[in-house]
Amino acid sequence: MRVTLLSSAEETEAAFYDALSRADIEALMGLWAEEEEIVCIHPGAQRLVGHATIRASFEAIFERGAVNIQPVLLHASRNMMTEIHSIVEQVERTSEMIQDIHILCTNVFLKTPLGWRISLHHASIAPGRAPHETFRASMLH
Amino acid sequence: MRVTLLSSAEETEAAFYDALSRADIEALMGLWAEEEEIVCIHPGAQRLVGHATIRASFEAIFERGAVNIQPVLLHASRNMMTEIHSIVEQVERTSEMIQDIHILCTNVFLKTPLGWRISLHHASIAPGRAPHETFRASMLH
């Protein structure tokens, strides 16, 4: 497993969506915190807990190809050890896909000895088009 | 607004579901962090940001009555300033309601000068019955 020292949650999040866009399972799984309680919820799916289960889910997704997602409309709260991002996942859509939904996502990052790692990824489907908001982020504590 | 010193994230979460069960809007809103970037996503709904919007959404919910939810199957990660709970929300169902879905929820709590407050509540619909897992929680850091 590639071990990278990720110096910010933003860097880790960018690496996450980059790994998805390249269907790179090793890069993707190397971004998660090294503890068993990591949680991943794909849109409209059941909760997955732990490295093995989460890895298997992404392997199944990558069998259908890479996933191009642009994270936008970030709301962030952060302190020295944790960062929580609420984002809209802008998915590259083909013409057959439904246009009147969007994906909301909560990403939680923890500062570990190996840098900022993903602890939780919760994505879900919301009705309507993505809201038009200006970028906002706050520094807490 | 009632100001309570909430000494743990567990206490805040219990107070949250208690306020929902009593349709007590003041108690409910007093549990959120006092900053504008608080985020609330109700199941199958759009993202709400900020006290005013979130309060209005719960007022609309309470017009239809109280909400009885039992949080179960907790997976938690925590450090000194933040606690993230991934739970299944066991909703009291009437016979007309669909039985083959369940609600997954991410609750984020921050330690503030006024105790542990809710920063983010992200609930979403998952297919099938709630998984049967034994309770697990981990202490990180």
C-alpha cells in the first residue's frame, strides 16, 4: 500500500477524487485512516464498515470504470485534529442519466501520524438540481 | 434559547432524539453549535445550512407531530475536540410505511465553550432492512 504523508484534508480529498477518476484502488485505499471503524456509505446503498468491505465495494465500482466527480459547494468545519467537509458531488453525467438529482456528501478527515486520512465518507441522493451557492468555509476553534 | 452545558457527545445526541420525540424546537435548536456553518440533511432532502434554515425545517416537521427515533448500531470515532457518530436511525413506523428501507445518519459533534454541540446531521435512506450488527465503538487518538 502506498503511504503518503498528506499534509491537509484538502490534499487528501483531492487525492480521493483523483484516485476515483483513475480507478486506482491502491491509491484510493491508502487514503483511509488505518483503523477498522472507517465508514463508507455509497449513494442509495447500505453502510460499509472496515477496510476489507470498503475496498471490495470500490473494486466493484471500478469494474464498471472510473468515476469522475468534481466536489463543489464546500462547507467545512475544522479544528487541529479533525476536518468535516459537506460537499456536493458533481458527477459527470451521460445523456441517459437522470438530471434532476444531485449527490450530497459528508467527508470526515482525521489527523493521524501518517497525515490527514479519511475516516468517513457518507454520500446520498438529494432531489432537484444542485443548489447555487457561493463558496463558504469557516474556521472553528 | 436554553443554554445547557453538555458534557459529552452522547449526552448531546440523546438530548437531540429526546427533543425530536417531544417536538421541542427550543431544546432541539439549543443543541447546535453557535456558528453559521452548521449543516443538516434530512433523508431524501436538500442540504440546509445555518440556524434559521434548519430551525424552519424542524418547525415544518413538528407541524406533522413529534418524531420517535431510536439511534442504534453506533460506530464512533472521537478525539478531544470532535466526535463522529455513524448510526442507524430506528424510526417508529406505522403500518402504512415502507418496511424495506432504513435511515443511515452521520452526526458530528464539536466541543465548544458551551459543551458538546451538533455541527452536522446527515441522514439518508438506505435500501433493505437495517443490518444486524453488534454494537461497536472505537476510541481513536
